[in-house]
Amino acid sequence: MPKYIFVTGGVVSSVGKGITVASIGRLLKGYGVSVSVQKLDPYLNVDPGTMSPYQHGEVFVTKDGAETDLDLGHYERFIDLDLTRSSNVTAGDIYSSVIAKERRGDYLGRTIQTVPHVTNEIKSRMRQIADETGASVIVVEVGGTVGDIESLPFLEAIRQMRNEIGRDNVLNIHVTLLPYISATGELKTKPTQHSVKELRSIGLQPDVIVCRSDYPVTPEIKDKISLFCDVERHAVIAAPTVDTIYEVPLILHEQGLGQLIVSRLGLEASAEPDLDDWSAMVERIKVPKEPIPIAIVGKYVELPDAYCSVREALYHAGLDHGCDIEVSWVRSEDLENGGLDAYLRTVKGIVVPGGFGPRGIEGMIKTARYARENQVPYLGLCLGMQVMVIEFARHVMNSDEPNSTEFDLETGEPVIYLLPGQKDIENMGGSMRLGAYPCKAAPDTLAGRAYDDQVVYERHRHRYEFNNAYMKVLGDAGFTFSGMSPGGDLVEITELRGHPFMLGCQFHPEFKSRPYRPHPLFREFIGAAKKTLREGGQHPLPAMSVEEYKA
């Protein structure tokens, strides 16, 4: 029988449950225990695919095409797993399934209730991931905060699970915040006490309390929490704010959390976890290194979590090159009226990530032009590839007409367009090209040299594609179509010949990057940026003034 670790959160949201869960998974893997992870999200959306990035941050796409919570990205990066749609369950998904069963008559005319029908559906999803993965331990994160009304069915389901599979097979971990009161100079435990009281009121007693704090958690604080929350002293774990999230597994290990889990659940595990490589990686991260300034020019930069995987993939590549990445967040709308030099003159590389809708697009197109004219390494991801194509087509045709039909339905030069199979779609959720698709990289190109294999599988999340009718005119002018679908009908990677590094890919390589195994395209991009830094370059052409850009 698989064991389950349930992780809940208290006091405030975004307290760090996702990183805690990912760190627990890393620890268990170090002990030689097979592990899988699941996120239970209480919102009524079926998935975050149609939600604004300002609402929910990045949408992380799994290899089987599920649009999921950004925490799954942390899980994959820490544990080095390729998760599936079974790893993200929402209240909207659960209720949709229950209602569909009721409409089919599966419940034989019974009255449908939260208990037992909704809770049974939740429990079935937790058992499903155990069956699919065969993992010894399933770590389940319950989204939201204890006390939220929408979380109650999920909390009731994990309460029932503990009774059904036996208390020895379940461990409850509660992550809370210890707020710091500057007037008195102390951490306060009262919110944690109330959070645990709320948890107890629905029949759940935490076995472990992880205390998030921006300040050191003293032994006296731990003693107090142990006493008032009825948790053993060694099961009160401090999780201080650190410079790098990848240090968290080591901090939890130092306080004995891994050994506590192994002992409590009776797991067959090695005496000590193998964390040597992880420790060495963290040490490399913490050592000061040569900084490389990189601009991320996007639509949602006010919330950096909208580009969480992009940011982490840049850090991974920087670590591989022995450099620190200094990210400059640039709002694409701010570039639409010119003045790019003020934002981009000091950077040694530019990333234009994905996004949807016309807002800020002209600023991205001008960014691609700036990178092309000034020989600045450029990496375009999904939308970033499309604006690179639009900019080059405008340059080649000496016209502002080339565009995407996403932004201008009436454009006479639709270099990016909607595939025929996408034109009559009414329901937007889950209707894009999603998940891993093969891409054949051409030899003797940037992409071909970056990838060890000629055929790679990369994750997609988009609806619009490159219009192959423009391959010849753009190819003759300097574009190389260095990555194609195996049938040759879809352009996956474009490059600009004669440029130090100007590459756009229709997929999202950031989803496959790992801290100790950076994605090849990010690795090569940072290598080019490092070379630009070392050679003292960026401006082989005269810098343009704001007035020239406006013109």
C-alpha cells in the first residue's frame, strides 16, 4: 500500500507549500524512496489554462498536455520527474466529473452530496496517481489556506483517507507563517496556534509543523509551538527565507525532517540520503560569480511568477556557465513608443517569453528589431518566436503589413496564422496545441548543435503557427528553419543567419530545464550572452535615439 503525505497551509496563502512539497520529494528521492506528487487546487476553474497570469502566475504544461499550477514546475525541477495531468486536480475538475456521472445516471438516482460523492471523487484521484505511478509515497499539497470555505471538501477527503488506509500510512504536515512584529522585535506564534485549531476542528491533527519565517526561529519559539499545538518538539521545523530555493531541502534535512518521515511511515530507505550532488550544486549557486544582465521583455512582468520557469531556466543555464544571471524585467508596453536603448543598452541577452493577446505586441516586435540590429543574443519562446518572425518579415518586405492574425484579422501578410483545425473552436480551455511533440533539429545550426539528438520532444502551448507560405521569402533573406515537425509541415525553430544568437522556438523549453541539467537552448543562449559580455559588445551599430524609434 502506498503511503501519503498531506501538506496543508495556514495563516496566509503563498506561504511556501509548493517549495516545501518539492523539497520533501527531493529528500525522499535521496533516501532511495520512489515518490510522486499531486496538487489539489480548490478553485472552480477546471484548470488554470484560461486564467489570467496576474491571477495565477505561470501555467505549467506537462508532457501529456495538461495545463497546471506553477507548483508542478517546482516539483519537476526538484525531484526530476515528468508529471502528468493526474498530478493536478481542481475543484472544477472534481465537480465537473461528479455532475457528468450524475447526468449519466451513474449514481442510480441518489441525492448527490459533498459527502460522500465529492469527497469520494477526490479520494479516487489520490488513489489514481498511486496506481499510475506505482510510487511508494504520494506527497499531496492542498492549495489555499486552512479556513477557506472552498478547501473544506479536500480537507474532509484527506481526513477520510487517514481512517481508510490506516494512520500509520498517512502523515500530515502543516506549513504556517510566523509573522515578525518590528515594534516588539519578535516572531508571533498565535496565528499558527489558531491555524492548527482550525485544522483540528475538522478532524485533522498535524504530525509536523513547518514554520516559514524571514527571521531565525529560536528554540523557545519551537518549544511554544510544540506545547500549544500538540506536536512533538523535533517535529517543529524551521523554514527560513533563503537566497536560493534549492537550499530548502538541505535545511529541512539538517533538522531531521527526512528521517522523521522515513521513521513515521516505516519506509524502506537508506540510512542517509544521497544529497552530495545537490549540496555541491547549492554551494556553486551561493558562490559569487560573474554577473550577466539579461532582459525579460514580457506582457506580465509585474508578476514575475508569470514567468517562473523562464526565470529558473535562465538561472540553471547561468550556473552551468559559472555566471550569475541578473534579470531585468521590462514591460513590453513601455517600449511601444520607443526608448528601447534606455531599457536594453546594458543587457547582454534578451528573452521574449510567451503570452496571448495584442497588448504590448508592438513593443515586443521593436525588441526583436533592436536585438537584430544591435547583434544582441535573443531567445524567443512561443510568442517570442512569432514576434521575431513578424519583425523580420516587416524588415524584408519593407512594410508594416506582416502580422499575426491573432492581432490583426485583416492583415494582408499573415506570417503567423491560425491552423485550419483551430478556426471553429468555441471552448477555449484545453483546445490549443498542448504537450510534448517531436521536433527534428537540422544539423549545422544553432539548434542542431545545442541538441544531442536530432529528434527531441518539447512541450507546446499555443494555437497560432508560422505560415509556411512565407518560408521561401524569409529563408532567402536570412532565416533558417532549423527545427521542423517530423513531417516537415510545422516550423518549430527559426534562426537568423549571421547573428551571434537569434533563435525563436514555437515550444516552451523552459518547462524541461533542471538546476543541474539546463535546457540546451537556454544553455547556448547564455553562452552567447557570456561571449557578448566578454567581448565588450552589444552596439556594433550606432545607438538609436528615442526620436528615431518613434519615427
